[in-house]
Amino acid sequence: MKSQLALLFILLIGIWNSTEQNSAEKAASYPVLSQADSLRNASNWPAEFTITNFASADLVPSPACLAVAPTGEVFVGVDMIGSLGKKPGNGRIVRLVDVNNDGKVDKSTSYAVVDNPRGLLPVGNQLFVLHTIFSKETGLATGMDLVVFDDKNDDGVADGPSRPLIEHISNPVFLKSRGTDHATNGIRMGIDGWIYIAVGDFGFHNAVDRSGTKLTMLGGGIVRVRPDGTGMEVYTHGMRNIYDVAIDPFMNMFTRGNTNDGGGWNIRFSNQIQSGEYGYPVLFKHFTDEILPALVDVGGGSGTGSLFLDDDTWPARYNQVPMMADWGRSQLYIHRVTADGPSFTQKEEEFVKLAQITDVDIDASGRAYLSAWDGAGYSGNPNKGFVVRMVPKNWSYKPFSPLSKRSVRKLAELLKSGSGVARLAAQQEMLTRPATDAAKAAWRIAADTKLPVANRVAGMYTYAQAAGANGIADLVTLSTEPAMREYALRALADRKSLLAQVPIEPLMQGLNDPSVRVKTASIIGLGRLGRPEAAPALLQVGVPASFAAPALGTEGPHATPNPAIIPAHLAMRALVSLNAVDACVQAIGTSSNTLALWVLRYMHDPKAVDGLIAAYKKTNDTALKNQILVTLSRLYKKEADYDGSWWWSTRPDTHGPYYKAVTWASSPAIHDFLMAEWTTSSDKKFFTDLNSRHRMEIAEFGQDSVVVAKEEPKVDLEKIRNKKGQVGEASIEDVMLAMARLKGDAQVGKVLFAQQGCISCHSLSRNETMKGPYMGQIGSIMNREQIAESILKPNASISQGFSTVMITAKGNKSYTGFVTEETANKVVMRDVTGQVYTIKATDILSRKELDTSMMPTGLVNALSYEEFASLLTFLSNQKK
């Protein structure tokens, strides 16, 4: 508690307005809150639920991820390396069991020793784990792997070493230099049987699955793989640092991604649609016409774990919603999503306040568990972290027994359950039984028109996996039924190994379906089928008026829902996948011109360039000529092949359309053609704008001033340590890395303590008047890293009981400060100046814990790295 109190106290550097300046009108806007439970570090959850302490730091220090088996065993990924640490041997997976359902751990085991566990997924007697791999010889990170452990005797300890499913699914260069802060993160299984992996923007190079398939991805997104480690493929692309995915019963997917694109650590909540391009960092600002935008930008934060809550034992208003944890805001959010054509609209709602929440999961009985970092810092802390259990107040516990001894018929009955966890568990167990039996039982569920669609979808995907190629005809039949058409079409195109046997006709018919969701499923499926004959039909997909590029130098609507663009966007992606160069060239100048030229922007193929130039010469339409010039200028360069040796850093160049642009075989032909047209053109500015927008760097055209893309350089501390304003210009991660290497000068720090205004609010000696939080022993309570984090992120670790409290009382009085004593009859508060107030309980009209620190962020932004290091050294030396 002292540590948490000190953590908040250090945030109070700066000028504080008197408590009496808070207007009565503002204070009155805060409702009277019921007294929070005595549970440490949690508050403000809905009255319909009960939250209790389940495990503390003695069992689960620094919990980076959490997963719950259907039967209730809780697996916690302990990560005392953290996001910036690099020393192996500080991670493990802990298995916790509540035998009698009293909300307390009865048994705990160390399930396996792994470093940097970032994703957990229990399936039967297996546990899938995503974690960092370190070399035994060098002690350095060599990559991240998705592996699987077995525990066939159910003793809570893995039977032996893990088996790799995917190797090298993160960039080892930056795992070594930075740690896992932008690496690959959470894993979750959908009812389609795929494991979905949240990839941060380190990306990966030459990841390899068990079939030998290799895959490279520049930047972040979602990758998926079969549970046997085959079929690895990119699902979506263009995200920054997503930590997890939430998947609903119909395979709709949601993420809460952290952006940090130079304008803050904003969070975007998005609907992830298969094959979609979300544009980070090169398209999402200046080429927003070409991306799928997020549903909302909710401001600053740090998205972590997520879950789509699908459990009918929970209150209806909290069921069927994506839940998103935000570490930076210490908050679990609900996003209430409403169908909007092929996507959704949303409304964010606070759900549970928890100190630096990291993850959330639920078992088949309806018991939810939440893990929290609790101020463990960027490199983990053995004394910080906890897990809580959350259940509805009127909920009654019904054990979910192991499934291994149930018959196929009884397992199929579980597909009718109102719990998504139960349905998935039943499916996975059915798939271990004879395929013929499982397929027959699953088909009865899929074909039962009296069942809710969610249960039928579970039956359909179970059937599709069990029957394989033998089930294609039945899926075609199911696609004729309106209620199941969207899902059956998706299932038909789901497995690349079977695509050669899938008929194209159902998907072609779906392009004309009145349901836009059926239409989009068909578009995605045709792109996956790989049949060139689909191209003319895909080119008929209309492009809405909202397909308009932002004005040069302006930022487009990258977080505004635009359902109208989705079919055209997916058609573009499908045509690119089909490499439909000839069809697109032939469509230039036709009613499909807009979509064809959009697709050709991605066709770095000599045939595309030749076709564009030929079409230009044939037309006299000025508007069409200009559109062709735009497309050719876009093709002049391309993104360099990614070799894993570089990364765009925490604040990348977002100009676009490429990050590391290079010329290619047809660049000379494009150059010569554009030069010839420029020479005779009376509109030279048109070419200047093209040169600027697409960064062709053709000197003759001229260009507006733009920021040149740069690789992240190796930090030369000698050059930058005295650069004024370096702290404000750098990301928090970069500042923390620098502070770990800079000692600073305590004497300089003492001067800065006065110059930065700290001394006006804080005392360093007990002989001084206690003006506010005492700083004379901060170094004995907090380490240097914790002090740095507290200053850089004032709101990151404010725990219940130590927050700033606002009280309004009778007589039009308002008080803001810290509660130092509380009884049934009175509350004693101390404000930042050290003034003590005693308030009668009967006089209190309202009481509110503020979500933010009284210290604003950025008060050290003007300091150099060396100066900030000196301030930290001075403060960490205060141990009186």
C-alpha cells in the first residue's frame, strides 16, 4: 500500500489549483457512489456482479495473459521480463484451480517454464502458448513461437517439452534490442477451429508452420493457423500493436489497437474483416480511401486482452458484447456493437475498473477471470499483479465436467448450449472421435431449422471440419437457406486445401444476393478460390462516392465507420489476390473503371504498366487520363521486400503510400512516360502533387515538403543526451530504454527538482513543513523505473484507495485530495498543500474517485534524456 501511495504522490509535480476553486456546479455533476468493495485495486463494476480476489502476486506476479479452461482451471502467463526486459528465465505458466467454487485458489502448480508468455489457449488436455524463445548459448531472443504442451494425466504440470506449431512469428532483431513491446501477442480460437494470432507491428520474416509453409508480414495484423500447426495464413493486415482478438459466435472479429502514430497513444476499436487492409502506418492517414477504417478512435490508452462474452448465464445486457481491456486506462470496456450492413457501429461503455488490466476470459460455467499488472512496470515485478473472479450476483454455479468420457451424441447436444465456451469445447472433443460419427451428429445440429443460428453455425463448422471434402455438397445445400447462406459460403471457402473441389456457382450467385453480408462473404470466398473467371463479376461491384482521397497533406477519416466502402474494398483485395491484371486493364474506361484502376495500383506487373499506358493513349477523356496518371505514379515505386532487418519504430513516417520504397523493373518505363506527359502539360502542379503524394522523387516535377521515411537508427546517446526536448519528442518506450542506460547526475537532478516546480508541492526533509506528499524516502519505496513510469504516465497505476477524490459537501463546499482516514462518521482528507480537512459523513453530498492524476502529463517533455536521468537518480537516492 505504501508503494501504491508513493506512486501516486510522485505524480503531483506542478502547480495545483486550490480545492476551493472547484465550482459547485462541476462537483454536482458527479453522482453519489456507493462505497466500493474492500477488494484492492478494483472499483466501479456494475451492481449486478460480484468480484473477489482470486490470486495475488505470491502466485501470479506480473500476469501478462490469462486463459481459462472450460472446466474452470485458470492458466496465467507470468512475465517478469515484461515488455522491455531482455533477461531470460523470468517467466512461467501457473495453473490455478478452485476445487469448491468459493472464489479462492485451492491448488496451484507451475505448469511450464517459458519466457515472455503472451498468449494462452487451453483445448482439451493441451495448452497452446505463444512466447519468446531465447538462445541457451547467448541468452538473447531468437524469435517467438506458437507451441503446444500436453498434460494427459491432468496433474497441472506439462508432460514434457512443448511442440512447435509456428516458429519465428516475430522479429528477433527487435526482440533483442527492445523486448516484446511490439511483438506478437494474444491467441484465441474461433468456432471455425482456427487459432487467431494478434501480431504487433514488429511483424515477422519467414515464420514457418508444421507443413513447411513460410510467411512474411511487414507490420501488424491477424494471422491464423490450424491447431495442428498447418495452414498458416494472413487474415487481416495494417494494424499497429494489437494484443488480442475477440470473436463472436458468427466469426465476427474485433480488436482494440494501440496506434502511437506520432500524435499520442490513441486507441482504435475495429471490426476485423477477412482479407481487409487497415492501413497502418502508410495508408491510414493520407490514403484512407483505400483502407477499412476503424469503428471509432476513443483517445489515449493501451489495448490489451479481449473477449467476446457469449454466455446466457450472464445478465442479458452484458451478454453478446466484445469486452476490451485497456492497460493504460486500467479499465475493461464493453463495446456495444450494432449490425450496420457488412460491419457494425459501436458504443463504448466502462465496465470494470482494474489496475492495469491485462486480460479477461471465462469458463463454461460462467465464471470470468481478469488479470492485472498492478504497476509491475515495463520489466515486470515479483511483488505486483493479481487475478480476480467475476460472476453475476444471481448466478448459480453448475459444474462443467470434463468431456473425454461423453458420447458423440451428448457432445453434439452441447452444441446447443448458450455458452460459446461450451460449444467450442464440445466441438474440439468431437473432432477427436471417429470422423463419420462426429460429422453425422454435427450435421443434425447444423440442419435443424428450429435451433438458434449461433448453435447451427457451431454445428456447421464442426461438420465442415469432421467431414472435410465429403461435406462440400452439404455445405452447398446449406448455402441455399437464407438464414445460413452467409455462414455456409464462408465455410465453403475456409480451407485452402479443399478449394479445388469447391464449386464456384454458389459464390457467384451470392454476389447478387440482397444481403450485403452474403455479398461480402461471396467476395471474400471468390478471392480465396483463385478462379480467374470470377474477375469480371467482381469488377461489377460498385464503388461508392465515399471512395475519395483526402486532399494532399490532410488526414483522412481512418476511424469513421464507412460500411459502403467494404464490398468494394474486399472486391479490390480479391482481384489483387486473383492477379486479375488482364481483366482490370480491359475494364479501364468502362463502368468498372474506378474499381479496376484501384486494383491496378497494387499490380506491380509489367503487363499492368503497358496496359495503362496503352489505355491512356487511346482515350481523349481528360478525367480518365488523369486517373491513369495517378495509377501510374502510384506504380512507379513499390514497397521493398521485407527481410526482417528493419522496423519503422514507435513513431513511424505515416506519409505513405510506401514506407521503404524502391523502384522496380517497370519504373524506367513509367518515368519516361510521365516525363513526356509533363513536358507537354500545361498543368505542372498536377505532376508536382503526384510527385509529393506518391513520393516518386522525380526532381523535375518538384514536390511539396514531406518527411522522408527513415529506418530506425541505432541510438547514439552521446549525441542526443543533451538535446533539449528529447523526452517530449520520443515515445515512452524509447525514453524508458534510454533511462536504463543513463545514470544521470544527482546534483543536476536536485537543481531540476526545484526548477521543474516539484519543490513547491513536495518536501524532502521531515524538518520541512509537510506541504504535500513526502518525497524524502521515495527511493526506498519505488525503484528508478517505477519513478520514471509514474512521471511519464501519471494515470497508469492509480489504484483503488489511493486515487484523487472529489467530495462535495453541504454549504456549497468542495474538496479534492487524498482520503487519509475514514470512519462511519467522518472523512479526513489532505490536499496537495498539506491542508487537512475533516468532513462529517452526514455533510457529504457526493463523492467521486477521479480517473486522472492531478498532475498533467508532459511536465518533463522539455528535458533532455540526460536531464531526466539526473532527476530520476536524485529521486531514487531519496531514502531517508
